[in-house]
Amino acid sequence: MNFRCLLVALIMLFLHSNSKAQEMEEGFGYLENGEFSAAETFFAKILKSYPENKTARLCYARAVGLHDDPSTARDLFSDLLKEYPDDLEVQLNYAESLLWNKDYQEAEVYYKQLVQEHPNNFGVLLGYANTLSNLKKYEKALGLVNKSLQVSPQNPNAMLSRKYIRLGYANQFLTNRNYETAIRYLDENLDENDQDQESLLNKANVYLIQKDGAGAREVYKKLALTKSDSIMALNGISLSYHIDGEEKEALIYAEKAYDLAETSAEQERLLDAEERYVQALIWNRKFAQAEDLISELKQKYPEESRILALEASMGMYTGNFRNSIENYKAILALDSASFDGNLGIANAYFANSEILKARNAAERTLEFYTNQQDAQQFLTKLKNTYRPLVEENISYSFDNGDNEAVASMTSLVLPLSTKLEVSGAYTFRETMNSNSDLEATSNQFNLSARYRWSPGLLLRANAGFVKANSSQTEYTNAVGEIAAGLKPFVRDDLEIGYRRDIQDFNAELLNRQIAGNHFFLNNNYATRYGLGWYLQYLHTEQSDDNTRDLLFTSFYYSFLKKPVLKGGLNYQFIQFKNQVPTIYFSPEQFHATEVFLNFLSNDPESRLSYDLTAATGFQFIEDDEKQGTYRLQGKLGYNISDRFIAGIYGNHSNIASATAAGFTYTEFGINLKWNFKKAPLFAL
């Protein structure tokens, strides 16, 4: 806040009465009009003729300080103070020079003494208020500026100071998450001037931080008086709709601002509108249009960091995180304190699995922006990701072949660093068949590890054993898995590996001790336009000398982003070398096709989560007639607290599986997750 001319009117009154002999009115005019360079030259000439004239020395020092050399001005006033230690005008000018030099601590001490000596002096009270405001001691500053207005009611300088003190005070409350009080002080400004632009913009920002898009829109509408303000208001309304997740509305208002800005002579307003329009295009996944406009803007504004931010945002939305990181680095090279650059690169590093770099960037953001909410929430999310976890899953299943099963799995996950995670699991499963009276139980123990070698390589392995018991057999067999997750291309995830397991779908299979050695490949490619392709291939060598090949592929499209609505077409092919239908489902050829819809929550602010899938299609077994199929799956979860999630799930299907002939199968269960530590086991 700049108060350099705060005492000009008072000082001019004093100077006019003491300098007529030297005819310095021209110099006074320069000071009053802010022509400080001309004033400096004018009074330098006066001092050549009258070197001891106090008025000329005061005016020269003010001109020097307000022009470009506050340090020299302070020294000049200090010399005057030695000569006139009790002169209030000299004292006030010296005190003001301390503010010019940002010596706020010294100014506070000096003004405090002046207030004790002159408790009802307007200039002293206002100067002290402005000093405290610069020190962010807003409560006391507000009391002093109110007292100055009692001395000089409606004084425009004091009114202006009070406005900025309230703005600073409101921002302090905003930083401390006291939104109601922040809005109260902004409203006090608006009670005095309901069109004050800074107060309106700050109030709209409070609503945006609270995710109250409707409240922000009401404020932005009050701004739209001139063409320039209307562009700003439309941009704000666009952002408010984005906050509410209404991207189409956001684009409509961004287009209005863009069209209006193209008729404006203000270059800054045009850039603001162009920036928001590109952002709205990205929010609506109109990437080709956004790319074309970004290319134009790069030619138009080659040194503008906001264009780099748009490119970075494009990378975040399209999965090209490396490109985003490079753009954010370029922004920080231009401005190391850039909020968009620091928090933006933190999010980009996190998305690219560079966790320590993400943490460092978020902490650097807080060094520049104390208590900033988004950065703090990011660090909280980061730490929550690596808290140790206990999970319990209990299920019951049955099918129309009179098979039933009860199972429970208890697992412990311990992240030891941002790269390494170890876990252990115990699974108990009891299966029975009411028709054959066969029963069997299995106990499985696993130890696992996951290691993030690099952003593009994740290694995981687990090893364990299964101990099976029934009236017919008892045995122990080894199980395990090793796999590598790769990112061969942007937006492509590939996993290849080997897995060994025991067929435990029912008691009959457990009794036969059939182990499977699976070599698998999973690949998912998601385009930036919502289309995706998933491919899974397994080749299985079984301990009973049979082999199986399974191919599953899915083409899908994301219709909505929040919540996610995805639909598509699935195809599955299975073939076995040997057909043993009396033991397990083992066709020479099996084909199945289905269409599906998946409805998935992705709102981090909501305690409730859900994942619902419905599918229908046909299956073809050997040369048999086609059979209609259906599949229903659902999960519901609820965040009871920040550390405890409870959920239920259910599946129902009549699709044949690799272990049973055509049948109907139903499973339901409960799932409990508990982060038993508030923070990670390692320093993060």
C-alpha cells in the first residue's frame, strides 16, 4: 500500500505560509501533482540561493524520497531533526521517510512516542495506523485510523487507509480460515462504497476458496459496470462455474468474456480473457482448439509466463506430466515465487510419481505463501497416501451349483518410504457343496513388496503358501507373483508378470490340488479425448498338464468426468488344450461379448463413495447356441473418519468363468480400512 503523499495537503498549508518570500509556489505545485523529479530539480535550485531555508530543505527531501531515493531523504530529514528536534513537521516527515524505506519496526517505535506527545494530531495518528498496517497489526491499526477520522471526519486519506487496513485484516482472517470474519470486514468496506472493486474481488475470492460458486457469482455480477469490469466479471463467473463442476457453463461465460475483450483496447483485459477461454476449453476437453489458441498466444506473447501455465495445464489434463513439469520449471525460472509455478509443479511431480520433489515444491509454496490452503491440503494428501493401513474383507458367495464359500482376508500395508512398500496378508476360505457334502478350507499367507524404481517403472513381488484341508486331502503349496509396471508411452500403462496360484473356487478344485502358473500382460491406453482401450492376456500352465489362453479386451469411452460415467464394449476369449468339463469349465473355445456402463464417484470432498457397474451381452460356448448374459457389481463406501472407511459390495452374474460351467454366481461382503497411524512411518 502506497501512502507517499499522505501528508502533502497538511504540509503544503504550512509551507505556503512560510515561503512566499522565496516564491516557491511552482515547486509546491510539482509536489502536489506528483511531479517529483521536477520538484527535486526546482528545490535544488532554490537551495543554491537559500541553503538554510527549512521549507526548501523539507520540500527537497520529500521530492528526493518520493522520486527515487528514500534512503537519502531519510538522511536529509535526520539532519533537519538534529537542528529542529521539537518541530512537529520535521518529525512527521522523518517518520514518513522511515515508511518509504520500509523501516517499519523503527517507525512503530517513533510513531508511538509521537502519539504520546500528540494524541489528537491527525497526521500522527494516521501515520502510526499506516505503520502498524504494514506490520500486519491490523486490529490496532484499525483503532488508530478510526480515531484519526474522529479528528478529521471523512478525510479521504484516512478513508483510503481504513479501506486497505480492512483489506489486509480480511486477508489475515482468510489465511487463518476464518471466512465469516473476512467477509465481515470486506462488507464494511462495501457499506461505504458498494462498488469498490478490490473489496468485491476479495469477497468473490473468499467464496471461491469456500467452493461456493453461487456466492462468488453474485459478487462478480456487481462488478460488471464498464466494459473492462464486465470482462473481469465474466472471467470470474466462468471460474465460479468451474469450481461448481459445471464446465459447459464455464465455457459459455469464458466465450462471452473473450468476445467482449476482442473489442476492448485494454491489452491486459484481452490476455485475461484469452487465458480463461483456453482454460475453459481444457476443462471441457476441447484440446485441439485449446492447442491451436495456445500456439497463437505463444507467438503473440513470447515472454508471458501465463501461456506456459496454460501449456502446463494442458499436460496435466492429457496425462503428459513430463511436459507440464518442464513448463512449470520455465515459469519458475522467470519468477521463483510464482504460486502457479510452485504448486503447479508440486501437482505435476505427484502425478508423475516423483513424490519427494512434489513435497519440496509444496513446502516451497508455503515459504512464499504462508498458510496457503491448497498447498497445505496437498501436503496433507501426500502424507495420508503413505500412512500404514490395516484392511479387513469378509465375503459370502454361492452359485446355482450348490457351492458356497465364506472368506476373510486381513492385510497389513506398511509404506517404508515414498518408493518402497511392504505388506502381509492372511486369507481364510471355507468352501462347501450341499449336494456332494464336500468341504474344504484353505489358509493362505503372503508377504509382498512394491518398489517404485522410477516414474516409469514399478516393480512388485509377493511370495507365500496355501495350506488346504478337507476330508479327502491335506497339503501345502507355494504361491507368488512378480510383475513390472511400465509406461512405454504417454497415457499408456503396461504390466507384465508371472503369478502362481491354487484353484480354490470350490471344494472339488481344492481337493484336486490344481496349481496354475500364469504369464500375463495387461495394457491400458487412454486417449485424451475420453476413448480408451484395455487389453489383458494370460497364458496358464496348470499342474494337471492342461493349458489355458485367455484374452480380454475392452473399448470404452468416458462420458462424464465428475462423477465418472464410462461405457463400452467388452470381448473375452478362452481356450483350453484339454477339455475336462466334469472337473472344471474348460471349453475348447469360449467367446463372450457385452456392453457395460460404469458409474464411479470421484469427489474427494464427499464422505460417500460408490462404484456401480451393469453389463449385458452374449456368450458362445463351443458350438452351442448363444446365451444371454448379465453382470451387476456395486460398491459403497463411507469415510467414517479421516482414518477409517467402511464399505459393502456385491456381485451377481451368469457369465461362465474359467473355473465353472455356465451358472449364476452371487457374492457380497464388507470391507473395512483403517489407517492406524496418523502419519507415515517415515519422515515425509
